[in-house]
Amino acid sequence: MRLSMKGFAAAMLSAAWLCVPPANAQNQSASPAVSDTKLDAAAAAMERVGNLQKTYQQQLATAAPADKERIADEGNKALKKAVTDQGLSVDEYTSILDLAQNDPAVRDKLIQRLQRPAK
């Protein structure tokens, strides 16, 4: 059960990175460019992951101990699908989030996309 819960927790935390200021924003090196298409996809995935995070955290909080592993597995699959449905691999998504933590320009572009009104 621990591996499933750890994977689920790690995915949940990746959506919350905007709440934590970057540790080494001033010590960044030149970063690779991320296309607008990839940033759009990452922002859309972040929104979906955030919504799933709320849903599955609530389910886990109220679930019987015997159901927690099943719910965590279901959550892991839903999170992966939320990312891949946007045309990104989980590795690409994670890399973009990592880059955004350390690159203010990328972070600002993502934040702008997240603040756009829904179409």
C-alpha cells in the first residue's frame, strides 16, 4: 500500500508547487525553452490535476483503511490520464513543473495561463 500512496502523494504535491516560492530563483542557469503549446498543455493538466487532487484527498480522508489502496491506485491512474490527455507524458509534465519552479519566466507564463478565464 505504501508505494501506491507515495505515488499518489507525489502527484498531488506536484500540483501545489505554485504555493511554494522557489528556493534558488536567483541561482538559476539558462534553461531550455518550452513551447507555448507545451505550456498550454501543462497549465491545462495542472488545472485537471488540482481538481482531481481535491476529489481524491476527500475520498481518502473518509475511506475505510481497506479501501485506501484502491482509491490511491484509482487516483494515480486518473492523474496520469489528466496529464496524458493534454498530450504530455508524465515526465514532460514533471519537467515543465520543475523548470517553472526554478525559472521565473516559465513560472510567469504558466501562471498567466492558469489565470485566464475559462473559454
